[in-house]
Amino acid sequence: MDTIIRQVSQEYAVRPDALTSVRRGMENAPRNVAIYLARSMRSEPLMSIGPFFGLNRYSSVSSAVTRVKSRLKNDRRFRQHLDHIERNILKGQTQT
């Protein structure tokens, strides 16, 4: 999970703690991407992802994943950006 947090925060130029803080009513794309990657790349259960990102309900995690999936379908640039992050995560894991 640390690799995902590090890569997403680096890619979006935000501090890692910004990905784990809750800002009610505000869009937080880097955080949603990190949640999505935790779910898709690590197959983490929604219940275990939530507390890591400061979320109490698994439905909040599910909503973040759904938002990213929807954006992936409609935004080619976003998809390329996410693919770049995934490649960097995988590259970092193979070098370790």
C-alpha cells in the first residue's frame, strides 16, 4: 500500500497525508485513484481499504472506485495517466 501512496502522491504532486485525509464535499482525485489502485492491483477488500484512507464505511470506498471507473471510460487522458502510475508501481515492485 505504501508504494501506491508514494507513486500517486508523487504523480499528483501532493503530500502522502493528503491522500488519507477526509475532506467532506470536495473532490479528491488523487485519493480516489489511490483507493482504486488499492482495490484493483491488490484486490484489497473494501472494509480494509476504508480505514487506511480515513473512511469509516465501505460504501465510501465503493463510491470512490466507481467514480474512477466512470472517469476511465470517458476520459482517455485520465486512462493514460492511470496506466502510467500503474506501470511505475509495477516497475518499483520488480526492482525491490
